[in-house]
Amino acid sequence: MALTLAEASKLSNDMLLQGVVETIVKDSPILQHLPFIEIVGNGLTYNQEKTLPSIDFYDVGDTWAESTPTFEQITANLKITGGDADVDNFLKATRSNVQDLETAVIELKAKALRDKFEDSFIYGDSSQNAKQFDGLKELIDTTTASDQVIAMGGTGATLTLAKLDELIDAVKGGKLDMLLMSRRSRRKINALVRAAGGMMDTDRDTWGNFIQLWDGVPIGVNDWILDTHVLVDGLETATTGGTCSTIYAVQFGEGALCGLTSPGFLQVEPIGSLENKDASRTRVKWYVSLALFSSIKAAALIGVKD
């Protein structure tokens, strides 16, 4: 069973861990909705659905044709992400009268972990850095032509609402869960809707934050999606040096886009006093990866210009 990070934290009695999870989830549209599967071992090998078998009509006595679906076997290995937070014992004893210094330091470490995960969620590339998991850009593969990669022209073009609808239609087999984009792209959608004489629908998330919706689909802003991508012949060739951005459409779930984690999810581990300095250390760590179980559950609109 897949659980979101927020739901998993409710099963823990560790108040420090619950506080860390709330810190990283409440401002992250990805971690609010992305479910995680706990796996035993260091990775998961799964078959990604590529094409369905064919079906036909037959007369009595006809010879039936056999066909089978096609799959691609993919292995997603858990990766280690995290960091240590040291708090000086003198400062902890003399400067915690207004604010708990240790809690503040761990909270900032948790926010840094969230930022690292959100960056890797988009741009993680194990072929360039074996310590990373593959992110959404690699799982969809925006450098190769496919039905899940929609281009705004050969070298990019200004976003249109028609292309946004085309992106939504590219995700099949269930309701779309999120449109993920940069702040510039969201501003452009707002401008297009206002120019058409309409207003964006709004709602509140679990934490009370206002979110916008297009065609009933929540819009998630990821501050790590760059507006500097380069397009050549309708395919992305670089993430820097250009003026284009990408909008992702995703469906979350065990048969769609899902996170992978070790039992226990995020871990906050008190290391204790250090030998070489008067300080105590806390380690925030996460064994995590990402899996796309069906290629039609995610799509990318590339070449989005301002």
C-alpha cells in the first residue's frame, strides 16, 4: 500500500520526526500528493507497460490472432540523501531562551532536504551522477520523440491554452493529479485566462494554502524547474542557455508515478555529543527513489516560452 509522507508521519510517535515531516510537506505540492511504496532491499525492479495487446472481431471458424503486451523492465534503486545538523552546546545553553536553537537548526536542515528532493524529482539523472535517482525529466525522456512529449514548436513558442489541454489529454487511464510548472509558466496561464475574460479556479490544500486549478487539475509550482531549457527540432537538448521551460502532467499512484522508500520513510537520528567539538549532532536522512510504472501516466510540454 502506498502512503504519502504526511500520512506516514501520523503512524510515528516521535514528535521530532512528525515536526520534520510537517516542515518539508506543508510547502511542497509534490510531497503532499506523491505516494510512497515501502520496499525491503535496496531497489525495485518493475515492468513498465509500453503497448497493449491487440483485439479484433472474428467470424465463426476464423483463425484467431495472438498478440501480447510489451513491457520494459526498469530497476529503481534507493538513493541516500540527507545531512548532519550540529548545534553548539554553549549556544544551546545560552541562546535558547527565546527559540529552541536545536529545533530551528533541524527545521532548516529538513527544508534543505526538501529542496534537494524537489530538484532531483525533476532533474535527477543517474547516468550523470550515480548517487541520484532518475527524475521526471529522465523518466519521460524529453530528449526523445514520443506521444508523452509535446513540443511548443521546433525551438519553443509562447504557451497557449490549447497546448495545455493537449498535455492533459496525453495522460491516459484515469484522472490527472497535478500540473507541475515554474512560477513563470503559472503567471503565463493566469495571463491567458484573464485575457480570455475568465478567472482561475482556486481551492485549499490540506495545510490551508490556496492552490489554483486548470480544468479541475491542481497546479503545483516547483521552484527548481528552470526557464532556461534549449530546444532543437522539437526536443530538449540542454537545461541551460535557452529561454524555454517545461510543464509536466502527472498521475500519482502505485500504477502510475510513485515514490519508493525504505521502511520508516524519513529518519531523524540523534548522533549525540561529538568528540572533536563541544556540540551535539542530529542526522536527517532518507533512502528514496522514484518509479513510473506506466509511461502514459506522465507527460511533458516542452519549449514553453514567456
